[in-house]
Amino acid sequence: MQNSVFTISTNNIHKRIAVIIFIISAICFFNSQSQSQVTYCYPDCENDLWNPVPPAPALTHQMTLPCGEQVTVFYRIRNACASFWDIFIEKIQFVNGYEGGQNCGQTMTVTQMVQFVMDQLIYDNPMQFPPTDSTKDTCIAGWRVIVGGCWHPSFPIGTGSKNNSLELPPVIDAPLGLLLPCVFIDCCVKGYVVCYHSGIKFIVLEPNNTHPGLCDYQYQPDCYPACE
């Protein structure tokens, strides 16, 4: 009888140890994924590096998405071949963490979130790319925002997702509320012309300078396209 009790007790301990190991492994997996997933896109001009040069911390800028949630955008910049004003978006983090991402995921798709951030970063221009003088009527082409072609959230996506239904987060629930580019990405490039006329700022998409990155659902089922 005592041996049976001892055996049951031992089995319970083993099960608990297995659960603890699983949780620790999952946390380590997420941390390693979030740190290693960045693939720095270089569509051309490979000698012109992104600034700040990795692994230095990226620049940051805050904005509010149409869902009402604030995000911090992590980005790098460069003047490529003295012809392009480039911005590379490294990741997007919800200020209200997991809850903020979950709330936004009920009304916006991942594609809509990334696209809004790309356009708004151009409009806000924390990089101080020209033109910056609103009193002069002018247009400058060659602005580009570059992102990974596939992104995945650390929070559930609801209305408007691939199946128009609530989907569980593809990684362990993270309090950070992150949007991250997927591994083995194809890069999306959006070209813009930025203008000032009578003190009003205009942003025009350049179709000839825009290249949607591919997002292969077969090999990356938990990823969503950034540019379609």
C-alpha cells in the first residue's frame, strides 16, 4: 500500500516537473523568437546600412491606431544611394500590452495595422526627411517604407482575419502585445511622394516604386501579409 502511494506521488511530481519544463521552454522559445526574427531588408544599395546600425537599439515613435490603441514603432533609417529616403520598421509594440493588441485585433487585421503604421510614419516624419518646410510648395519623391512581407501577433486576431473568426495567438501569450515580422521573410517596399501645398501635407503612393512582399501561408500558417 505504501509503495502504491509512493508511486502515485512520484508520478505527480514527474508531471509537475514536466509542466514546469514546458512552460520555461515556451518562454525561452518566445524570447529567442522575438530577438532573432528581425531580417534587415536591403532591396538595393546594400552598402548603405540601416541606422542606428544593428545591434544598437532602434529609433522609436508613438502613434494611435484607428482602433484607439497606442503603439510604439521601432524603426531604422537610411539615405540609400543618395536617392531614397528609407525607413525600415522592425517591430510594433502596443502601449497597453497584450490587452491593447487583443482589443485592436477585434476590429483591425494585421495587414491594416502594419499598413496604417507605414503611412502614418511617413506623415508624422519623426525622421525629419525633406520636405519639412510647410510654407514652401514642393514635392519630393523617393520616400520608401520597408517591412517584412509576413507578420505575426502575440495576441488573438478577430474580425477580418484569414478565416474571419477569432484565432488564438501563434505564440505563448506575451504581456508585451507585439507585432513581429516572421522568419524567412520576403520584403515589402512602399514608395511615396511627399508634398506640401498651401501649408497642407500630401502623401501619394508611388506604384512604380512599390513591391508587395510575398507571404506564403503554406509554410508560415501563423503569419499574415503586410502588403496586399
